[in-house]
Amino acid sequence: MKNMRDKSRRIRRVAGVLILAFTLLFSRPPCRVEAAAKVKVTLMNNRGTAVLRTIEVKAGKYVTLPANRNDEGTVFMGWSTTKALRKNPTYLPAQKIKVKKNITLYEVRFRRSSDTMPAESSIPAIKASKYARVFFVGDSRVAQTEIAVNRYYSASFKDTRHIGFVCRPDYGLADFVGRSSGNGTYVMLRDELSQAGAEEPKAVVFCFGINDLWGKNVDVTATKMAYVTFLKRFKKELKRDYNCDLYIMSVNPVNQNKTLRKEADIRAFNQYVKESGAYTGYIDTYSWLYQRGFNYCHYLTNTDDGVHFSLATSLRVLKRAIRCLNAS
């Protein structure tokens, strides 16, 4: 009898526990998915005295940073976690960053007055043991460099440095490849290479690209693929016909607020060409310019068009390129 009562009590206890469990399970409100926390990107002026813009986004999402305008006294370089910087930004203009927590960024602005002209004596010559002659080939940016050389350096500068310039402003790859028409940039280059002597080692620094990235609806993928296809063939032709090596100079920065060219497109183009290996050497002046600072000033209009560098910056790029060639 006692055993039956104990068994009955145990059954009642188990039943009570089950009833309680089911009550708690089915009486709880439905689970709610917590919304991802929002974080802020606070963008401030160079010295941190004024908030320019605040961007709110879900944590872990991406934000494309603005590419701010240049002003009369400074050139916008990008964004930094440190205030009052003049160059070497943490993030480049129009760069996409992943934001996990609140962050404050400050404009990096290069003073135009810091854009000093390199002395002629500071520009090295091409090592004679390396190349008898090096030709910088490109568009108006190369033309502007030659103008700067002719204006500020001696008449013998190009000969003593073993360099030449072959350029056609406002043109791109189509003009260069149109060598069969007799008036393309390649025809001009071919004449220069022939005069330099077939047996002597030479080099070409290829500086095209910026004009083919112009436009509201430019097809960057098709453009970069066309360049690499051409450059692979061009490299072989130069070596076979002229004992000439091919170097590629990066497409250099622009301020996209003043031109139909985008910073992100330039970076994508540069990365693709660099990874292609369609060259003897790659000269990355794009990154170097952001590290050192640069200035815009069109050589004809004397205004900032967001594309053409000042004559001083153009000569600084030339100096850097020659140093890279000698070190390669």
C-alpha cells in the first residue's frame, strides 16, 4: 500500500514538472532579433575644429569616404585618425572602409606652398651601365613634365640625364596603338628608339591611362583588360625590335570633384596592371605621391583642374621615377 502511495506521489511530481516546463516554454513571448548596433563616422576638418559630416551606419558595414575638394591654399589628400596631418593619410579619397565602432577622421591637407621645385642637381642621371636612353611616353602629364624641364633646367639636362619625352596631350591607348596610320604616338617613339641605336639597351616608361578612365560611364574592366593585352605584346615588340625594356608608371591621383575620373577607378586600374606582370618594372608613383604630398596646377591655364600636377610636382615625379629605374 505504501509503495503504491510513493509511486503515485512520484507520478504527480513528474507530471507537475512537465506541466510547468510546457507552461514556461509556450507562454514566453516570441524571440526578437536584436537590430545591429549603429556606429558613427565623424568627419572633421584638418585641425579638428569643425565637424564636416557625420555618417551613421550599422556596425560591420562599409562606408565610402568622401573625396573632398581642394581649396585655394591646400590639396585634399584623404583622411587620418590623427589631426593636422599634411600628407600620408590613413585612408585615401573615396576609399571604402569597414566600420565596427565609432570613429573620428580628420582631413589631410597638403599645403600648396610646400610644393617646392627640385634643384636640377638633385635629379640623378640614368645609370649608364643600365640604359643608354630612357623615354617617358604618355599624354599631357608627360608633356607638362617636359615643359617643366625646359623651363627650369639647363638646355643639356635631357642629354646628361639620358632621358627623352614622347607625348601627345589628350590622347590614350587608341592613339598609341594607331601606329599604322603614321601619326600615332608609337610612330614618334619608334623614330626615337631607332635614332638611339639598335644595339644599346634602352627603356620606355609608359605613362598612359588617365584619359581612358575619363567619362561618366567608363567601362573600367574593359579598359584595364585592353591595356594589359596590349602591354604584353608591346613588351615583346620593344625587346625584339629595339633592345628596349618596358616600365609602367602608375596612373597618378586626381581630385574627382573637378574631373570625370574617379579615384576608385584609378586604383582598380593600377592594381590590375600591376598584377598582370606585363612589364619589366612597375613604378608606383601613385602611393608615393600620397605619402609625400602633391599640388595641382594646369600648365596652360595656371589653375587647379584636379588632373594636371604643378610643374614642381611633375619634376618631383620625374626624380622619383629615375631613382626607381636606377634601383630596379
